[in-house]
Amino acid sequence: MDRKDTREAASKETSTSRQKIRVLLALALAAMLSLSMLGACQTNTTEPDPQPEPQEEVRVPVGPVTFTDDLGNEVTVEDPERVVATMGSFGKIWELAGGTLIGISDDVDTYTGYALTSKEVARVGDFTSIDLEKVISLNPDFVIMTGSSTGRAGSASQVEFKETLESSGITVAFFTVTTFQDYLRMLTTCTMITGRSDLLMTNGASVKNGIEEILSLVPQDQEKPRVLLLTTFSGGTRVQDSKTQTGSMLAFLGTKNIADENPSLLSDFSLEAIIEANPDFIFVVPMGENSEEALRSLEELTTAHPAWNQLDAVVNGNYITLTPDLFLYKPNERWAEAYFQLYNYLYT
């Protein structure tokens, strides 16, 4: 059976899966609507106050919490009230755990990809060039930093700030988040600190359940789709393997990444090698402030090769641009949504 026949058979087999997904989404939507309308449906016996008094958040101290961060450091933090996060996604995770921020890194994704709710938050520089003096001047009692020196940061590292912060009496913890499992681990730690186990359920466990529902629908009796995953920017294009954020999701969804089969693609973007591999799907994630410019850079590169338009992925309409908000920046509480989008592209 050739690939075309396999796809046609898979299309028939996944019709039940598509129906199940629709039912699940309908049930989830109905549940959310019923919760949001519950207060509106209750009978009022008195007139509402036209100008209700704003209610202050009740903060319940949980005492000292000791944990091991992602670099193996033992960290003890006690009811932090002045928190700085030196990555936009980490700041959002802290908020999802019920915390508030006084400082945040001034990354592209901080203000375009994440809806931060903390008020009057100072900016402390891009996460690749943190202004340490600014961080210390905010008098924080807890600083959340990245332990990773890869990705857009290149060789930049925040780990070198540890000694200076601790000598100033500031507690610092390092996290490395690439996959959903990493996100859930960090969220668990943060909710331990804030004492908000309810938010671990809302923004962690329920998301995990959603992902597991989607993964249960992945066909097990058909040939695994072969995928090429690219990030593109004005200065060039890079191939990603299954160890990356989106690559990991695609692997869990039952695909074969051609970069896993041919690791040389990670350092040498070879059109000839890609054409020879002939993937079933090509996924592209634009980087930088201008997505159109990033995609134009890749288009100029690929259209110069006549065999590109003959690839199975291109011919079958499986050349797909992914949105940065879910596939470049960390999806956080939207991880299940990211998985669902990829599932739809691959199997429906």
C-alpha cells in the first residue's frame, strides 16, 4: 500500500476520532458555560450595590518551602511577596500559580505572547541581557531565572548571576522548561510556594488530562507520518528535532522526525537532504518580530530549488505555518490547545 492509499484508509479510520474530539470539546465548553452562568442564574433578594467595594486578595502564608531546582540547587523560600522573573513565560507560570510580580524581563514574548496580570511591573532587560543592578534595586525576596543557555539566548547564561544575587540576600531558583512535563514540574513547585493547590489542578492537572485525551486518539495501526520541523527568521532557517518544544509534541503524537534520522540537518540546513527524505508534513515556526519577513526568507530559499514543489508535503497541502504563541513561546496553560492543533493537522 503506498502513502496515498494509507492516508485514504487513515482518513476513514479517524472519522470516529474526529467525532469523539468534537464531543469532548462540546462537553468542555458546556461545563465552562455552566460555571460562568451559575452566578447569573441565582435569584437575588436584594438590589445589588451599584458600586461594590473591591475585595482584597486574601493571602495565606504557607511557611518555608524547600525544593531542588532544575540545576540541582537546594532552594528554600518563604512566602515571597516581591518576585522577579527573568523570562516572560516564567513570569506567567508564577502568576498561574497565584503569585504576583514586581519585575519581569522585557522579551518580545512577554507582552505579546502572555497576558500578565500583575500591575506596575518593572522591566529588567531582555532575558539574554538581564540588568542585574535593576533586579537588585527592586529589593526582591525571590528571583526566578532560566537555567538554559540554548535557544534564542545562544551562549547567554543567567546562571552566572546566582552568586551576586545570593550575596545580596536574595533567593534565586533556576528552571529549564522545554516540554509540557517541564512546565508541570515548575508549576507544581510554584504552587507549593504559593499554597495554591487549586491552581495546580486548574492550570496543570486538567491540562494534562486534556493532552492525554488527545494522545489516546492517535492511530496506532497506520504508518507514522514523517515530519520536518523548521524555525525560520530573517537571517536563516534551522531544523528542529524531537528534543525541542514542538518537536516533542510531534513525537508524542506518533510522528517520525527526519532530523532524528539525519542529525546532520541540525547543523547544516540541506535542501538536497530534505528533498531526498521527502517528508509527509513540513511544519514552519516563524521567529522574530516580523513573521512575514521570516517566512519570506524561507520562501526565497526553497523556491530557488525546483524539486521543492514536488515534495509530498507541498503537493498534498501539508506545508503548515504554526503560530508563535503556541509553538515558539511556551504555551503554559494552553499546552492542550497546542497538542490539539497538531493532532488536527496530522490526522483529520
